[in-house]
Amino acid sequence: MDREWLLAAAAALAAPTGVAVLFTIAMRAVLRADKTERAALAQIEREEREKGWGRAAGATAPASPAPESATDGAGRPAPPPVDSD
């Protein structure tokens, strides 16, 4: 009788243990991929900094002014148009 209880307990713990192992493997792969991606981006930014251009050098696109119709004249956003239907 003691042996049956032990086998039942082992069988009950097998599935959660397997899921925990698979989860650990998956999370480890995700974290390693993130680490690799960060290293690659750091290398790209380092190369851009050496060239003197790109986001790493602080270059930004010039801001385009908002069209006149998008403001109410005082700099606030214009209200949406009203349907006449």
C-alpha cells in the first residue's frame, strides 16, 4: 500500500515538473535572445557613433510644423469636423 501511494505521488508531480522544465528552457532561450539582440544593437550604435551619424550621435529628424487646419489658431488642436448627415 505504501508503494502505491508513492507511485501516485510521483505520477501527480511528473506533469508539473515537466511543465516547469519546459518553461525554464523557453525563458532561458528568450533571455539569451534578448541579450544577443542588445549586444548587436550596442555594436551598431557604437559603429554609428564612430561614423558620426545616426541616432547614437543625437541626430533627429526635423520636426514638421502642424498643418494650419489641425489647430484652432491658438495652437490648440482643432475640434473634429461635424457630420451634416
